[in-house]
Amino acid sequence: MSKSKRKTKQIKCKNCGTIIDPKETTPSKQWTLASPMPDKDGNITITAMATWNCPSCGNTVRGTMGKYKETGKTKSKQAMLIELIQENPQIKVSDIAAQLGMKEEVVEKAIKILKKQGKL
């Protein structure tokens, strides 16, 4: 079974209706947008955006060049907290708070919750 080729979405000028192919036309400006919330696997969707000048009327047209997922590079604070406590069970709450950049009260509450959940 052969792999199907993905279609590239063509962009249409809203002024004159000319179709612009993003693969063939050079964009005048490019930038990326990152999604504010990761998906359930912790991946962040990054959207590559661009503007093109319409060859017929000269109007600036904005559109998407493509999207891709980037894996989460950092651990959650909960995972870092569990890791710190497992590596050094005698660590002080103040040291944990300093390493994670959190208040001591928040760390104490998190430890209580994690103990109730059986994660510590």
C-alpha cells in the first residue's frame, strides 16, 4: 500500500480571487504561533504563518504554511517534585520550594495531595 501525498492548502486572495500556492510563491513575511495549551500527551502545536503578495492585485494575503507538533521538553512541576523527594527523602520543604520556584505552603499542600493519591 503506497503512502498518500498530503495536499497543500492553496490560499485565495480575498480581493480578486486569485489562488496562491504557498509552496511555489515566496512569502513576504513569516512567523510562528504556539498553542497556549498542550494536548493530552504534552505536545505543543506550532503553526507556521505567512503573508504573500497577490500577483494579480498586490493585496497582502495571510495564511497557514503548515503545522507541526513539538514534544514537551520540560517536566511538570508535579513530576519534578516527586523526583526530588524520591532522590532525597530527607530534603527540606524550603529547599524544594527554592528549586521549583514555588511557595513553601504550595509545596506542603502538593506533598499532602500526592501522599493521599499514593504517588509518594
